[in-house]
Amino acid sequence: MIPLAALTMWPMTAQADVTISDGWARASILASRPAAAYLTLRSDEDDQLIGITTPIAGHVTVHGVETDANGVSRMSAIEALKLPSGETVTLAPGGMHLMLMALTEKLEEGTVLPLTLTFASGAKIEISVPVLGPGASGPEKE
Amino acid sequence: MPTEPHETPPKSQLLRSILWAAAFTALAGVAIYSGLEMYLGNGSKNVRYSGEAAIRSEFSLTDHTGQDVTQADYSDRWQMVFFGFTNCPDICPTTLAYMASVIDLLGDDAVKVAPIFITVDPERDTVPVMAEYVSVFHPRLIGLTGTEVQVAEAATNFRTWYERTEDDSAPDGYFMAHGGYVYLMRPDGAFEAVYQEGGQPPEVLAQDILEKL
């Protein structure tokens, strides 16, 4: 079982100091279906998350979910996730999420998902997040 | 003998009486009509169905074991129904996991409730796909799919809305926008209540259901 300690972060110093915490992913269902990952970001200066890559998925996008007055929800791609200086931005179920598509293999519970996040400031951060169950609702707290 | 200047001849008098009678009847008619309209109008407003009361569990679909089913197959149980699709990585797993928690919280009474997941994307969500998908969340979760027409009919009966939206950033270039409600239906298919996953913790919904059973 991968303990929370697997949430390793190697922040590489760059123009902006971006802190990433509470990263986690949901195991995918069916190799062909997209997986979701969530995390919390905080930048010490105005920045934007502009790209995410991972070796296990061909394509990763930040998606937002909007629910209108009639209760109908639709996803929308967020090209650049704004990180206003000092503000904590959280991606959580029911709201924003990282959508991983074209997975090379099913994302299995109990494994670790490596992600590389690229920011407009030039910062590039590699993280590994634990893969929880497909219906998990939040990061595991110690 | 002086003649009355405006003495009306008998024939015109009769005509005038008829005209007055007609006018009176017309006025009375209008009065009665509007009176009835007001009375009945108000009455019919009271019995007019709200959007929710019109929701009915009525469908002809195929379950995840490949069996053709209708709402009659679940008429011995209450139904907890959610519309979604398997290429939905966020809301659908969240809601189905929530429904699974609720089922578990019902304990021995869980057999009295059928948790049902109906796909709005039958093109990709075939029977084998649904089978694998529902098995992940709960052994008792039922997955329903069918033809586009059957799914549309079911959605109409539940008064739920969905739409295919083209989006290059989505798998296969499209995703389905859909309502996120969980419908609680009585065994006879009548509407009981509607919930949103984020509206109450599973314990509260389970308690709600136990009180109704």
C-alpha cells in the first residue's frame, strides 16, 4: 500500500514559487475511459498552469464543471488555470479536475501517478500523486 | 286625441324586447362564463402538475447483463436513479460512489431499493462497458443502456435533460452535458424526491429513504 509519503514533490526553483499539495488521482475504470486527478496549488506571484504531462496518458487537460440553474452540468476546458498571487486554488470533485485521456493503461488504485506541471512563469514541477479508488472523494489524510 | 309622439308600434316593441332579452342573456352568459372560468381556472391551477410531479419512472432499456427491462422489473422496489455516462471522470464517479455509500448505509433494507445508473451516451456505453463500470462502484448497482431513442424516452419521462457537446479536448471529441440529480422513485414509478450528491451527506439521504420505506 503506498502511504501518503508517496506524495513526493521536487519543486524546482523557478521564476514563481508554486506550492502543490494534496494531490491525488482516481483509479480509472476501463482502460479506455479518462481518469481524474486533483490537487491544490498556490503561487507566490501571479502565474498560470498552462500544461500538464504524464507518461501514462497521451493528453491531460484542466476541466471545469459548470452546473446551470436547471441542474445540468457541463465540462469546459481551461486552457490556462489562473493562479493569482497568494491564492490557494483547489481542484476537487464536483469542481475543477485534471482529465487524463488516452491512457496507455488503466490507472490502478494503489499505484502512483507522475505528473509534470508547466507554468506560464516558466516554472516546471514534477510530482507523484497516489491513485485512490474510482469513487474516492478526497485526498487521504493521515 | 293627442298621439304619443314616440309610441312604439307593437311589432317594434316585441323586437325591442327580444333584443333586450338577447342582450341580457349575452351579458348573463358572459358573467356566468367568466365566473366559471375564474372558479374552474383557479381550480385547475391547483391541480396543474408542477415539473417534479410529472416525473415518472418509465423506460424500456437493456440492463448491464444484457437483459431487456422496463420499470415494471423494479416495481417491487424503490429506485434511486442517476443519469450520466462512463466518459465522465468527475461527477459520475462521485455521484455513483455516493449512491453506493447510501445503499450500504441502508443495511438490511438495501434490498428494497434499486440503485440505477442510466447512460445518456449509449453509443459508447454498451452493455459490456456498463457491466464493467457498475461493478466498480457496487455489486448491486444496475446499469441501463439501450438505443438512442430508448434513452431519450427515459430521459423525457424523468424530465431530465442531456446534450451532446462537441469538444476537441474531450475523449472522442465530445462529452455529454447532463443533469446531476439523483431521483428517488416509488415502486409504482411515481416521483418521490430528487437529490443532488452535494446536497447532503450519504447518511442523511439513507435516513430519508429509511423513513419512507
